[in-house]
Amino acid sequence: MPAAPLLELRRLVKNYGGVRALRGVDFELRAGEVHALLGENGAGKSTLIKTVTGAHEPTAGTIAIAGQPVTGLTPKRAHELGIACIYQQPALFPDLTVAENIALRLEPATASRRVDWRSRRERAAQLLARIGAAISPDSEVRSLSMPEQQLVEIACALGAGARIVIMDEPTASLTQKEQHLLFAVVRDLRKSGVGVIYISHRLEEIFDLADRVTVLRDGESVGTRQVRSSRGDEAGGPGLLTARPEPAEGSAATLTEAELIRLMVGREVAQIYPPSESAPGEVVLALRNVGCAASGVRDVTLDVRAGEVVGLAGLVGAGRTELARVLFGLTPADAGEISLRGAPVTLHSPQDAVAHGIAYVPEDRRRHGVVLDLPIAHNMTMAVHRRLFPDRWLRFGAEQALALDFIRDLAVKCAGPDAPGGSLSGGNQQKVSLARWLATKPKLLILDEPTQGVDVGAKSEIHRIVRRLAKDGLAVLLISSDLPEVIGMSDRIGVMRGGRLQAMLPGKSDPHDVMSAALGQGT
Amino acid sequence: MNRYFRELSVVGALGAVLIAMAVFAPAFYQPQPLLSLLTREAPTLVVACGMALVIICRQIDISVGSMFSVVSVCAGLLAARGWPLLLVLPVAMLLGALLGAFNGFLVAGLRLPSIVVTLATMVALRQGLNMVRQGEFVNMPDAVQWFGLSQSAGQWLMVAIALALLVALGLAMRHVAAGRFVYAVGTDAEAARLAGIQPQLVTFLVFVFIGAFTGLAAMMNIVQSPQVQPLSGMGLELKVIAAVVVGGVAISGGRGNLWGAFAGLLLLACVAPALTHLHIEAYWEKAIQGGIILLAVVADGVRSRKQN
């Protein structure tokens, strides 16, 4: 009788309100396997993890662990069933020692029991030794580096007898050397029969480490493939699964890379985007080798013309928001040259940026775009006090008029200019945030994820507004993780990766090319 | 239209107390004791105006009592040396503003939590004053009393100064752009920054303002008695914060106004004379004031729970 897979998900569905985050995912994890999970931003990877760790209950579908169907999974139950998750930012107590942290996870949560310090320390030392980590059980967690903290997490997982270990982008903040150490530990886990779900954006890691890979797209699993490593597994030693195929010479790996990318982006651009109607005019923004060490932006050279929408594509953390923050003076550039309409400028503060006609509609409108407690009218005039009220004395008539103009112009659905920003839907909040910046009569408009969490109707309204603004001569820099959107809306597409502008592609490019550039693969 | 419900309910409570006094203890409404009551509260109102700004900006300043004492003693010494009051007044306000600027620099410039910063300056100023002065009183020349006016004229002038400041600042908070910046920073400093407002500058300035107002309040205090007591500002911070919070200014910032703070101040100030006139023991004053504060905080908590 063949052993049941460690974890089996069948037709898993998860709805958040009206949003379908998972639309039917099939996934299987075997013992002694590293199974990579791949997908664009928002493809449903985090949601999938949350259902497996018991943080969220699936709306429909089944979860089976070692062949046993499990319902009503809670974090505690998942822990007992041997499921452990290692996050990018380990959730340890920084002021406690390693041994104490491990003990907190493993010992029963009863307040009135004797603490056996010696056995605590011994167990911690044993677990750490098992994964080959040179960490003293007595060191405080705050003194450890990020990868060391991840190792402590893994030690906790081992100590709890975890059979299923989930790693969510574990290498995002690691150096090359730390990464090798971590990979060695993962290979050891595999050798001891643990099933590892490995989430990463880095294709090379997947080829280096994974046995199989499942691709998620729009909340569905679109395919599971056997990984054919082109490099072998030099650090794995005898722990390698004997079933793993010998490294094939030549282009096997590249073929699979291309196939993976095709799986990730394989959707048609279903939505109709408003056509570009404007001929690009003068260069409004010119960047020459712009960099900012503090935020990791490096060597960006880019032009944005009047009447043009330039999209910025890339994965989360590729440096797109960081570039926007450089341009808005929030983290000033320390290298290169920024020119606006031909004149070099220094942008050291948002005030500088506004004075030069730059507007930035930030990413997280609930946190930074709209002040939820303040009325819509106050929100809309927040950036134009100097111009609207030259003598500093507020004129409520002028303010109401401006607010009413924008409410009509952008079709903001609200009870009136005095309604608080928090009373609006996401799409309408975004319009208020947009209105605040349009009121400054900018020359360059930077939109950071303008349609994130916005319903479909409001989304296409925002698209039409952006197009109309471009037609009226505004230069628009559009940051979006929504691949069809950034392709459909942009006249040109800049693809960022690791803080650099990786490629400059024409509008309506093949999604495959954009994703390849974002992943750092040649096409 | 319940935007000002919170403020109106405090005004309603104050009204109820005043009506109750008219019915049960009409003697409360004698002009001279009432004027004295208002005069006593005038310096508190001036500081409360500053405290309302600070709390709306999502900060707190518990060093006002110590600042008040330091400025009182310094201004008293200058006046005792024969400096003209018209010169002592701006010097006192400037000294207050400088002390406030020090707090503001630590909070806004170094981004330290205001409760800790002002706790430190509260203790440091108080102890510094004790060390230098050893608790000695300052005797004031007669000419300083009531700004050199008659007692009742001086009292009216004092009440007028406090009310004028209240009205000017209250209007400014609603009608001047800078006032709205205080609300924006208090609600969401990062959102305000992204809208081109300078949250650190706004925060610094509210501390300067409360310092200057405390300086003014100290002046208004020293002209009321022939001696300056170095302990005169003890407990002022609690009184002022209580008034502001009872008046509906959210301790979490961004909400409330000066009119409410004024109503809160009057409500708390009425407790002691009301008790006297109703022949209830004065021990109850603090308990009743505490009850009012609790009630206000609970009301705010319930309301914000409902909103979410």
C-alpha cells in the first residue's frame, strides 16, 4: 500500500467577503520532498499557507494530513498535527534567550510548573546541533542575525516534531552565504523525511532546491511539475532522494524556466483597457543613474514624457515603491541626477517635490492616502493649502467648491464633502487620494498600486481617469503589481528587479517578457 | 448632525449643574465669588488651551506644572527687582516658550516619546527650582498686584485675557490652515507627511505654544497674590489634562476642540463651590472630579468601539 501524502489539498476555496482568494487549489506534499510554491503577487500563496496553518478556515474543499481528512483546523491543532511555518520575519521574543524561546514553543502552557533550566538548555543545544547551527542556547535572540533566527525557528519546528515545514520566502533577506547554510538545513530536513513547502520568487532557488513545483495563478493551481535540476546538489550529499533524476546536460533547465513563467502569467488580458490617445510631448521627468543607498535603488535611468503613462512592473520588493519615495523626496537620492522639464532639481522633502509639481498617490491608501477621520473636503485640500488659501485663512466656500468639483469630476460616490473619508469604499477613497494630488495641478503623477483592493467597476473607472489625465498632458508613472493592468495601461513599461531598472519594454508587451525580466531571466 | 455631540453633552452637563445650583443654592450666583472663581481658573484655562493643541497633535506635556513654577519664580524675581510688568510679561512668555521648545526639540527632533520627555523635564525643573531657591517665597512689590489696577478691574482683565486667547485660538484651529495641520498630524502623522505637511515642525511648534501659554499663565498667577510660592504649579498638569479630556479632546489625538476643553474646565471647576453651597464636605471634590473624568473616558471608549 503506497503511503498517503503528508498533506493533500483538494479543490480548496477561500473567499474573503466577495473576494475569491482561492478558487480551487489542488496540492500534494510527500514525505521527504521539497515542494516549491510559485506565483505572482496576489496569486494566493499566502492565503494557501494561512489555511494550512489554521489561521483561516477554507470556505470549501478538503485538507487531508497523512491521509486523514481534517476539518476546523486551528493554529493549535495544526501545531499538534506537526505543521510548522517559518516566516520571513521570525516571530521570536527578542529579549529572551534561544533556549527560552524554544521552551516557550515546546513546553505546555501551564503557569504553575517547575522550570527545569538544565533540560531546557540541553534540549535547545540538541535541536540546534541537529540542524548544524552554531548558536549558543544562552544567547539573546535580539543578538542573532536574521538567518540565525530562522534556524531557531527551524529548531522549534523540529523539536515540536514537525512533519510539514512551510518556509515563506526564507531567503528574502539573506546573503549568499547565509542562503547556502539554510539550503543545507533544508536538505537535511528532506533527508529526515520532513515535507517542506518552499515559497520563493527566485527561480534559481527553486531549481537548486525543489523536487517539485506547483504554480498558482489567480487563486488556482495551474500545474505541478517535476523539477529537473541542471546543477545537481553538491551540498546535499547522500541525503539526496535516489529518485531524483541525474542532471541533464544543456537546456533542460531553461526549458522548464520558460514553462514556469508561461504557467505564471498564462492568462489572457481579459479586461479592456482604454486606448492611449495622446502623443507624448516634452520630457517631464528625466532620471540619470539615480540611486539611493538607504532604500536600495540603484542606477535608474528613465524618462517620462508629458501625456505618457510609464508603467513600473516588478515583484514585491523590486524597488518600485522605493523609487517613488526617492522621487517624492521621502528618501532622497544620493546618486545620479533628476531633472524636471529640463532643469536639474534636488528633492530632499515632500515639500520640494510638491513645489516642483510632483504628486505621489501612495500605495496603502488606508494608512497613508486618506485620513479616515477627516472629512472628504479636508482630505482633498490637504496638499493645496498654500494655493487655495494664500492668506492662510481657510475659506470653506472655496474648499467646498473644489471638493464638489472633484466629487463630480471623478464620480466619487459619497454623502457629500463633509462625510468622513472612512465612510467611503476602497475605490472612492482612492479617488479622494487622487483628487488631493490633482488639486496641486501636478506635472508628474506617481500612482502606487492605484487599484489594489478596489472592485472591478471602480478599477476601470480609475483606468479611464488616468488615461484622461495623460491625454490632458500629465506625465504618469504607474506602479502596479497587476500584470495585465501595467501592460494594458502603459505606453512603456519599466521592469524593476533588485532596485535596478532591469528592462524597458514597449506598451502592450507580452506578459511573458515582463515576467521574465521581473524574475531576472533572459528571454 | 452629531459631529459636536460630545462637546454639547459636556455643555449640557455644565448647564444641568448651573440650573441645579440656581434651584438648590441660589447663593452660588453672587457676582464677587463667581468672578473670583473665574479669576482663579483663568491661568488654568490659558494652559488648557495649549494642552488641547498638544493632545490634538497626539502628544502630551506633563511638565507644565514645573514650567509654571519656574516661570513664576523667575518673573517674580524680575518684578521684585523693579522691572516694569510690560517687560516682565514678554520675558516670562519667552522663557516659557524656550522651555517648551526644549521639550519640542526632544520630542519632534529626536523623536522621543513625549510622556517620557516631559516627565523628565517635569522632575528636572521642579528639583532644579528647589535646589536653587530652597523653597523660598518671592515677595512682590504692591505695584505688581492686579497689574497695578484695582482688584476687580484686575480680575476682569485676567478673565478677559483668558477668554480672548480661547476665542482667538479656538477660531484659528478651525479657520487657519495651521490649525488643520495639527489635526492631520494628530490623526495620522505619516499621511500628513505624504501630503506635504511637516509633522515634526507642527509637533515642535505645539510644544512652543504650550510653553509660551504656560509663561503667560504664570504671569497671570503671580499678580494675584503678594508672594510667589515656588510650589504654585504643583498638580497643574493633571488639572489641565483632565479638563481637556473631559471636554472631548481624544487622548489618541486628532479629535476635539477648545470649546469643549473650556466646558470641561468649567465643569470640573464648579465642583468645589457647588459642594460648599450644597453643604457637602469638601473631601468629595476630588472623588467627584475623578468620577467625571472616568465617565468621559468611558463615554469616549464606548463611542469609538461602536464606530469600529
